[in-house]
Amino acid sequence: MGLNQSFAGACPKQPNPPLPKVTMPALMEMKRQGKPICALTAYDYATARLADEAGVDLILVGDSLAMVVLGQENTLAVTVDEMLHHTRAVARATRRALVVADMPFGSYHSSIAEGVANAVRYIKEAGAEAVKIEGPRTELVRALVEAEIPVIGHLGLTPQSVHRMGGFRVQARTAEAVRGLQADALALAEAGAGAIVLEGVPREAAAAISAELPVPTIGIGAGPECDGQILVFHDLVNLSFAPAAKFVRRYADAAALFHSAIEHYREDVERRAFPSDEESYHLPPSARHELETGNSAVANRDELPDWEG
Ligand code: KIV
């Protein structure tokens, strides 16, 4: 960014006419109209802004940030304060998409009151418009709705249950388990969840749930019949430094692009090809003259125009 440029103030790429703001009721309307919901994770200003300008409907500040941004092994260690910090950056960048903050492990597991108190922080201090919680926690969903906090449920492969599940494994692989998942999804919807993320479940299970649920399902590794899809940004652009899961489609190779850019930069620095004269600031001619000769060529310095050098 140039010294005299303000990225935050730059004109956003807005379609003409601008698309209306996405709200929780708008997601419900999209399901009613059979219009697929496009969701993506983002964790910072730049990626949230790109996702928003590209027309993504829902931006999730996922606790996957623990893994793809902070380099942790799973999502368990990320804290409420870390999530708040990233949610603020995403909310600052987002104009149209619905901003949803993931409640991290431990922030809603001890008591309903603690869950509501932490959820309030995401709305009040960070600008989130909804929160997401994992598991069939109907009592907490009711309490959040009562507190005017829109909530999205998350069922199937719930990464915060990694130790109970014995790893990141596809869930609901028997007819009985599918019936259990259906019952949990229905109970969450009846408790007031505005949408349900279905992660790592067989296509047939997600299709049955999506068909019968009154609220939208948003799938990740759950097949094409869900009402919407979500991917982790770093998986989408190959920045996650891990082999892609079966459900990931890579739409770009940012790792290769960034690698090459950084290598070229290093080479240019090493051979003194960066910065060039055009990329350098210069003294005004009078000051240069004075510096070189020791004589002042300009009587009144105040007469010098503002000069960008
Ligand atoms: O944390 C996250 O990124 C998520 C999505 C995978 C749904 O919960």
C-alpha cells in the first residue's frame, strides 16, 4: 500500500445495483426459493473483503482459524479473545454477507449462562450478526434466541468433539445414526436455530435432512443436496499445507502464486534490482542543489510547493 493510499477508504467493487444485505431471514427465504447459499470462512480484513465483494452470502469466522491461521493441530485451543480479534477484522470488511462467529471450544460447554454471555460479546464487541455452536444443544439455542442472538447449529463431524470421535471421521454411517442426526437437526431447528451446518456426513443423510428441515442446511463434505455449501478459505485456494479432503475443490493455487512472488522479491533484493529509481523518493531539485553545493538556491522555503518526490 502506498503512503498516500487508504485501502479502507478505497471504492469497493459493488455490483450495480448493489445486492441487498444478507440477514438470517434472507437465508430462510433463499431456502424457500431453492436458491443455493454460498458460504465461506474468512479470518481477516483482506480475505473477508474479497469474499464479500465476490458475492458470498455468509462469511463464517470459523474456529478452523486455529488450524489454518494459527498452525494448531485441531480447533480446541483457540480462545474467545482470539476469535473476537479476528471477528472484528472480518466485520470491518463486510458490507453484504452475513457475518457469523464460531463459538470456540470451552466457551459454551460449562453452562447456558456462560454460553449466552460469551455469545453477547461476539455481537456487542466484534460486530458478528450470528454465532455458530457445535452439537445438539437445544437448551442453549433456546437461550440464545431468547437473548436476541441468531444461532446456527453444526452437526455431524463436529471438530470440537475430535477426541470423543477418535479423529476427524465421517459421521452417521448407519441407518440408526442417520435417524439420530435427523432428530438432532429437527430439535435444533425447533429450538430456534436459523440454519444448520452439516459436516462430514453421507450425501444421502444430508439430502434427507435438507428435504425435511424447515431451516437451511449448509454442507461441508455433505453432498450437493444441502441448501448451501461452505468451504474453508485456505482449502479453496490451497493455503492449508495439508492434503485436500475428498470434499475440497481447489479453485486456485495461492501457495504457488505466493511462493513465486516471494522468491522473485528475494532474488531482486539479493541482486539489488529492488527498489528501482522509480520506486524511490527524491529530494526536490533545490534541496538536492543545496545538499550538493552547500548553497541555498531558494530564498523562501515556504514558497516550495507540496512535492511528492
Ligand atoms: O470452523 C470452521 O471453519 C467450520 C466450518 C468448517 C463449517 O466450522
